[in-house]
Amino acid sequence: MVPHQLEQILLILLDNAMKYSNERYIIKVEGTTREKFVELKVIDFGIGIPEKDLPYVFDRFYRVDKARSRLQGGTGLGLAIAKRLAECNLGQISITSKENEGTTVTVRFPLAEKRVP
């Protein structure tokens, strides 16, 4: 994994978590290893995403609430970029959300093989 690409993914996810967190800026970042993967989660407790919009949030230029998004800035490219960067590094990205409860974005990457000199 290219380090600056992981940084870019995390910046996108943290920026979204801040934008959509209402007045409660509580954001959790969790990291763990599962089987042969490292898994990172960014969890917010904000406005959430309607279920009907979830299949489209990784599409370029897609915005859940067009009017609200203009006030908060952004182009609707962040999650599409994060997905592309994850996939370029053999990773996967997924999102779960409930309106008025929050959103969890999970990114998984295969663990690097240990090299013996």
C-alpha cells in the first residue's frame, strides 16, 4: 500500500464524518486485523444516509442531499476517489448507515506478506 494513498482515504472519510455529524463531533476510528486482512472503520453518529441512497454513494458526483451538500462544500467525488484508491491497493470499501443514527465506512486491505531477508 502506498502510504499517501491510505492517508488520502482516511482524510476523505474523516472529512465526511465531520461534515455530517450534526453538532456532536464524535467520530471513532477503529483498526483491527481479521484473518489475512487489516480492517479500518470510520464511525460517525451524525445524520446518516437514507437506505435508498446507499447503492449510489460511491458513484462520482453523487450527493445524497443536493441542497445541503452545496452548503457544506464538496463535489461528490470523495467516496468515489476513496473507493478507487482502495481497489488500486487490492482493498475493499463498504458503508452502512442509518438515518439520524450515523454511518460506518469500512476499508479492508490484505495484510502484507512478511519477507525473510
